[in-house]
Amino acid sequence: MVDDPIVVNDWHPVARSEAVPEGTLLPICLLEEELVLWRAGEQLHVCRDLCAHRGTRLSSGHVNGATLVCPYHGWAYDGDGQCVHIPAHPEQAIPKRAQVQTYQVQDCYNLIWVALGEPAQDVPSFPEWDDPTYRKLLCGPYGPFELCGLRAIENFLDVAHFPFIHEGILGDVAHPEIEDYKTTIEPDGVLSKGVSVYQPNPYGTGQGDVVAYTYRAFRPLTAYLVKESEGARFSILFCVTPHTALKSTLWMWMALNYDHETPAAELIAWQEKILNQDIPIIQAQRPALLPLYGQTDLLLNSDRTLIFYRKWLQDMGLRFGTVGS
């Protein structure tokens, strides 16, 4: 498992809630740890995907009532990871070592979140989640991709690439200017307000206009944006599942308090088009890991959110997914 308390002691999305119905098993990889998710009744469980007996994958087994049964010799484990039945020795006292490591798991925002350590905080905030005026659409999972999750977060926080990577959708090469804006490090992460960019058709009227965004980095691998507007408001909660430092799955929750008529599939396809434009660029970056402690790139005022994001990560002592530490 990854030896970095910053990411180990945090919550990470690993699957859609409906991906683990009652009685099913789902193998996942989180921070280089092979895990298996399973549900007994309404209760979610997650443990190492490794039987204590002969080391086979528990994800090849099955759920029997409230237990997870190994396919090799039928050892059955309860939700706390303790073996409760050994078929070959039904009368023998079960050894204390006959157990598997379990981890914390919860269902939030229709996603399953897992923490391998002891998180000091709950899952990241999704400000619009409890507001019934917002239509909310889950996009993903996307991947896994061979890319660094921190690089994906930086790309999400970077508005200056809009005119070039997303021309005609989010930007216009004839209007690439990014005006100065303010960024601060808050108790809940990095905050940038008034991040403005010209967009060719931001409100569906066919008219171009300068649009301002608020960006936040809630966690090293969770970011958020909201389009600043007094009326129509649009936001995205962007999360990364770090399988390894260079293998990631991406998730996006879109929330909007307008356009309730457009089919969900059309809005999700629009978001996927943007993401598919980003992925090759992120994968082409060098170094592939984030140059957090040995800067190899040149950041300017338009990159202020990224500058503060990196400073915030440095201050917390993050090592995972970085070079130069």
C-alpha cells in the first residue's frame, strides 16, 4: 500500500453505488491495494482481496448471507474481516489470525467511498447536493487512464487552456486573455474567485461573453468549480480514484439549476467530449508525476490557482504522485 498519510487518511470514490448490489463482489484497486467491495443486505463492506488461508482472491468467491466466502476452501468471513467458518475443521476453534484487513466505506452522492487509513474529515463537500433546484448528473467512471491524478486535478483547475484544447466549446483562440484574479488558501483548501475567460456561447444564446468561475481544491484529488452567475448556475465536483500514482479513474458530478429539459445523455455526452480532449494532453505531460518539489515548468499569473494548489500540497507534505520530494 502507498506510504503517504495524506492520501491514505482520506476518502476516495471507487464505484457507483449501483455497481455493488446486494450479494455481489467488486474487485477494486486503491493506492496500490487490491480490495474487494461487497454488500450484505444494505451494509457495505470492503476488505483486502486476499484470503488469510492460502492467499487466493476473495473477489472470486461469493456472498452467503452476511459472510464473504472464499472460493478455494470455503472459509467464510464476516463484515469485520473475521473468519467465522472453516469447512474442513467445523469443530475446531478458529485461530485469531484467521482474519482479513477491513477498511472504512460509505455511500455518499451515489458513489462508494473508501478510506484505507483514519480520515480526519468526511467525504469532500458537494455544495449543491441537497438543493432540490439543481439537476445533478453523474458522469463516469472514466478510465482507468494511465495518468497522474494530481495532473488531472491541475488540468481541471486550469482555465487558460480553454481556448486551445476546447476551442468553440469553452474558449476562443481569438480571445485567450485571462485577467488577474485572487486566490487564497482556506481551511477547506484552495479558493480562486473571479477566474474569467471568454466563451463563444456560454448561455445557449449564440452570443459570446466573458464568464467568471469560482474554483476550489477541497482535497489533493478532489476539485470543484461553479460558474458565477446571479441566475443560471452550473457546477462540477471532480474526483479522482488513485489506483496507483500513474493510474487513475475520473468522476464528475454536474449540477445545474436550469435546462431541465435537455436529455441527461446529451449533457453527459457534452461533458465526455470535453474530457476526451483533455486526456491526451494530460498523458503527454512530462514529468508524468506532478513536479511539486522540483519545478520543471514555468507558471505565470494566469496559473495562480495551480501555484497555490502546489503550495497547499507542499505545506501538507504530500509525497504521493509527485517528483522531487
